[in-house]
Amino acid sequence: MRLFDVLGPVMTGPSSSHTAGAVRIGLTARKLLGEPPARAEILLHGSFAATGRGHGTDRALVAGLLGMQPDDARIPGSFALARQAGLAFSVGTIALRGAHPNTAVLRLEGSTGHRLEVVGASIGGGRIRICSIDGITTDFGADQDTLIVHNQDSPGHVATVTACLSGHGINIATMQLYRSAAGGKAVMVLECDEPIPEEVAVYLRRQPGIVKVTTLNL
Amino acid sequence: MAYPSVREMLAACQAEHLPLHEVILRSDLAESGLTREDSLAEMHRMWSVMCRTSAEYREEDRSNSGFAGGDAAKVEAAARAGLLLGGDYLNQVLAEALKTAECNACMKRIVAAPTAGSCGVLPAVLLPLWRAGLADEEAVCRALYVAAGFGQVIAARATLAGAEGGCQAEVGAASAMAAAALVYLKGGTAEACAEAFAMALTNLEGLVCDPVAGLVEIPCIKRNVIGAMNAVSAADMALAGVVGHIPADEVIDAMAEVGAAMSRDLRETGIGGLAGTPTGQAIREIVTMAQEEA
């Protein structure tokens, strides 16, 4: 473990998993949406549902949706700030089968009408995993620049995406492929060593069979 | 890279003729890619947050559950009235441990050291010395590198998560890190730091993580006090030349073994121990009802 992970991070209390990790889930969901959210339905599962209010998990998720980092001192007051920012939100609970105990489901609608459902788990020490995007399983930590491509499950899309990244000099650190069923919906998650430029997203969105392109640049 | 053992960390001091904090700083630069200036600035930032958290403590603040807050102010008032047993330093250590841990429960900014639940231990033992002019900020930051270096070895050989190792892995680790930092501040050798670290960890071995209602409040806040007090005791023993006989690395390994043997009910699940007592259950009911009403 790195030195400043042992002595640090600076965070708003009380819990690295239930507060700091929850902020990161909210912040990651905002970045994945690609614009400020206007509406958010927040559903808490497991320990998040049982102890979330005491840990400020609900306020932490909203703070993240507003773009705050885990060390932001405004986290406790995020509900009021959301109203000022024009974010309408609700907080409820959900029981998910087989999910990590610290899991949140975020159903978002952006200011221009984009919709996104993100399921995130806080796995300890403030680290998170994004477990699904729009109903398709994923598994990435959102701690690296990441490209997420939704496409029809048909030949050639991986080659298109990797060729495009290579053309822009971007090194792929990890790559995961998921699909709902053969020939159905598929998701590619590529964690990269460099930020993903907007022109990559624009180019990929024009390719046939690619449904959605999302970038997460740190 | 972080050192996999205290033994190798101390051997590096000998081999490179460098002080302990410098060996730890250099090992992290090699791993993190930070520049020396960045790393030092970051450590000063950690210390400045620790100072600010204490300074911004308010007697009237309460946690969301209503069960945390106000205790550090009681201790300070009692100390001023001359009602307490400890001397000036110990009274301040007691109050500061409560302060930072209460701030954490009240959703204020803290430094996880090594975790949020154990964030009060290191500032508790360091702030009084710094305020009294017995350690300047540079010396405190060097001691924080030493604390972090020992913490990294725990992370490498065992765990710093209560969910995996119980409270011994959080408050126990924080206490051992703080003991090493105190010995370093007092000019002790690297070997004496390791002795203090080992004795502090030894004395909290087996401590379970049994938070009432699953919150970082009862007993976590007061466990920060025992972590800080234990650090002072272990540091004083090491400075006096007392040894613990079991080497630091073996103590860490024992802590890992004990953590693995701990029932899941006693590892941050809020089920066993104090959380499972009739009063612990009753508090859970109150907190849950408040949550449903909200």
C-alpha cells in the first residue's frame, strides 16, 4: 500500500467505505453521465441501506453527483446544495441478489436528457467498483482513465476500438468484455494509461453497431 | 516499494546510513513516482488537516445518530478544574483523541490514519507536543513518515481493515504507528521505534471490531483514546530500554493470524460483542427508526 494511502487520504468522516467511497460512486456516476445530473433516484442496498443515514451515505452520494471529492467539507450540507444546483433526487432502499453489502444504484437523468443507470459498490478504504452500467455487468475501479463502449454483439467492434486508441497513442492497461447474450447488447471497458480525448468518443459514436460511448477521465 | 518487513526497513537504515524517515520517504518515492517536494508538501498537508480538525472541534456538534459529540469538551473542562488523574500531557492526549474521533463521527474533515475509525490516535499524541513547542512541524512530519512506514508493513503482512482483522487492525495499527512516531520524535533509535511499535501492537492484539448499530461511534471513539494512551505507554517503555521480546514482524503476523481466526460477527458487521448487547441492540433500534422516519 502506498504511503499516503496508509497516512491518508484526507476525507470527510465518518467512514471510508460508507462516506468517502459513496462520494466516489456519486462522482463517477456523474462523470459517466457526462453532464450535471438534473434528476437522480438513489437506491441503497445492504449495509448502505441499514447504516447509510448514520454514516451520511445518502449525503455523500448526492455530494458526488454534484461533483464533490471525498475531502469536500460541504458533504454534510449536500442536500441543500443539490436544491440550489437544480438536482432533484430521491433516496430509497433496494434488495439486490448477490450484491456487495455496500452497494448503491443510481438512476440518473442529465440536464440535456441523457439517462444512465450505474450500480457501484464501496469495497473498503474508499475504493469502489462500478458493477453495472445500464444493466450490463462491469467491474472496474474508476481510478484510471476509462473508456466504456456499448455495442451490438457482432464481430469487429473490439478491433475498431483498439485500433482507434492505438491511433491516438493511448495504451490500454486492462480490457473487459461483457454481453447480455450472444448477438445481444455488449459492453467493453478499457482502462487506459492516458486520458481519452473527445475525438475518440466522437469517432466511435459514428461507427455502425456502437450504441453508446462513455469516457471517464480523472 | 513499501518494505515487506520491519527487519528489512531497519536493515536499509544500516546499509544506506540514512535515518529511518529518509529510508521510508525514499521507498515511497520509488513506488509512487512523486517528487520529494510533492511528497513533503503532501505530508505537511496531512499535518495541517490534523491541526485544523482539532481547532475546528465544537462542543455542541453531534453525529447524525445523536450518540457522538461533546466528550472532548467534558474532558478539557475536567482537566482545567483539576479533577483528572493524568498529567498535563496525558490529559491533552485524552482530549485530542476524543476530539478528532468525534469530528469524524460528525462528518468533519479528518486524515484517515490509517483509517477513518482510528483517525484520532496519531494527532492525539502529536498535537500536545507540537503545541508545547517540544516538536516543530518538520520534526512532526518526519515522525509521520516513520508512522506511515510501519503502517505500510502492517498493510503488506496483515491488514488495516476492521472488516478483515478487527479493531486491532485499525486502532491497534494506529497505536503501534503512533508509538514508533513518538520514539522517533524523542530521538530514539530505529530499533527503539520498532520495539515501541511491537509492544503497542502486542498490547491491543485481539481487539475486536464491534460497532454498535454499525456506526463509527460506539465504541470506536473511545477506542481511539486507548490507542493513543497505549502508544504513549509503549513509547515510554521503549525509551526506557524495555523490550517486548517478540520481534515486530512476528507480532504483525500474529495479529494477522488472530484477525483471521476472529468470528465474522466481531469484524465490523455490527452483530457481535458490544453491538450484540441488549443496549447495543436497543441503540440500533433507535437509529434504524430515525432512519425510517427520515
